[in-house]
Amino acid sequence: MLAKDKKLAQNIYLYLAALFITSLVVSNLIFQKFFYWYPVDITIFDTKLFEISVGLLPYPITFLITDLISEIYGKKNANRVVTAGIFASFFSLLIVYVSAAVPATSWSGVSDAMFNTVFGNTVLAVFASMMAYLFAQYVDIHVYHFWKKMTDGKHLWLRNNFSTFTSQIIDTGTVLLLLCSFNIIAWDKFLGLLISGVIFKIMIAALDTPLLYLGVYIFKQRFKLKRGEEIDIS
């Protein structure tokens, strides 16, 4: 690979990592707001079926990016982004914790009470999310490369969907279990939110398959990659 092409590949990797980390950190900061993502009034286990946290909105982006990085840059670089995301999330926790500890002035537009209402559960929530995320993302990458090897680099749709379906179910179940254990979410909401979250994530995973195909196609055309070939940016 020419030096200018390698530099371009490194820059794209950096931007993908930035999108990944931003999506991850933001999803953990905004999780306390819930909404109905489909205008049908269906109740299951005393919970609206299509009731989910806004924190799930940017989260599927992280799995799309790790699949794209896995396909183009390899398993090692995908794991590197996941590790960086964990570090960024815990660093954001530190910032939130310090910000909560500093008393607000009398004229502050955001009082201590308001700040704590919005970010009060962030530390426990991010911890729960990180434990679930850590497990789910490494599972996603492992399953992705398992199917890539099994299919000899063919059937991109299969490894994308199988890896994402598996990891999203693990992530949703684990994070809800931890949030309920920490009394951040009531236990009677568990099953409804679990089903709603899994349905939403599986639908998004299926919808992002064309985006993954497009991204892989662009990379292969620009860098003239053969089937199964990965870019070495070391």
C-alpha cells in the first residue's frame, strides 16, 4: 500500500473511532429519558412494548462501526476501539462525579438538584452499561470473525447480523439486569424493557446491513482490497 493510502486509512480509522466513542459516551449520559418508538399502544408485562431509553438511539451505531472496522481493519483494531471506548466512558464518569460535587452558584441556570436529577444515576448506570457493553462488544467481534472464517470471507450479511443479534441481546439483558439490581429501574419494568429493547436493536441491526455493505464496498474500491483482505495500519 502506498504511503498516502496508508495515511488515509489511518485517518478514516481515527474518525470511525471518534464516532464510536462519541456514540457510546453520549448513550450513557442520556439514558434516563424514555420514549415510545412506535405509535402502537401494546402493553406487555405492565410495560409499553415500544418503550425504550433514548440512550439506545446512538448505541446501534457502535455495533455498525465495530463490524465495519472488523471487516476492513481486522479483529485487533476493532478490539482497540472497544478498549478506548471503555476508557472514555469511565473518564466521562469522573467528570460527571467532579461536576456533581462542585456546588452551584445561586444564579446558576442549572441547580445542584436539577443536575443530580439528570446525572445522579449516571455513575451506576454507566458502570452497568460498561459491564454489559464490554461483554457484548467482545462477543460481537468474536462472533463476527468466527463467521468470517467459517464462510471464507463470503456472506457479509450473515456475519453482520449473527454477530449483532447475539451481542445486542446479551447487552440488553445484562444492562437491564444490573440497572434493576441497582434499583435504578423497577423490576416490574424488566421484561417489558427487555423485549422492547431486543426488538428495537434487532430491527436496527437488520436495517444497518445495507450501510455495512456500502461501507465495505467503498473501502474495497478505494483501497483495492481482495475478498477477506484487511488493511494494516500499524
